[in-house]
Amino acid sequence: MSNEESNKEMKELLKQAIAPAKDTELRRDLWPQMLRKLKEQPAPVVSVPWLDWALAAILGAVLVFFPGSIPTLLYHL
């Protein structure tokens, strides 16, 4: 059996195994429904833990008092 015959056979087997998709069009527009859901559920309020604020304050102080550390910080980012 040649490679071309094998490819044709594989193609036929795939056509039999996988049916073509039918009725792929949407039945209705989903955007208005999405807008309704967004209005119903308000955006969650994100609270920042105190430890994050403390770390940000320490980092800010280090950058103010030791400006030579800025290149080091940027290197590690």
C-alpha cells in the first residue's frame, strides 16, 4: 500500500468518524444578554491587605532614601 493510498484511506475514515457541523449560526444575538448579566452583577470590590500596603511603603521609602537601588530593582523585575 503506497503512502498516497494510505492518505486517501485515512481521509475517508476521518470523514466517516467526524460528521460535518450543521446549523452553526447563532439563533439569537448574545450581546444584550451579556449586558444584562453585567448590570445584574456589580464588579467585586477588591480589598488590598495591610501587608501589601506595608511592603509598598517600605519599597517606596527604600527608593527615596537609596536611589542607587532603583537599577537593582529594575534588574530583578
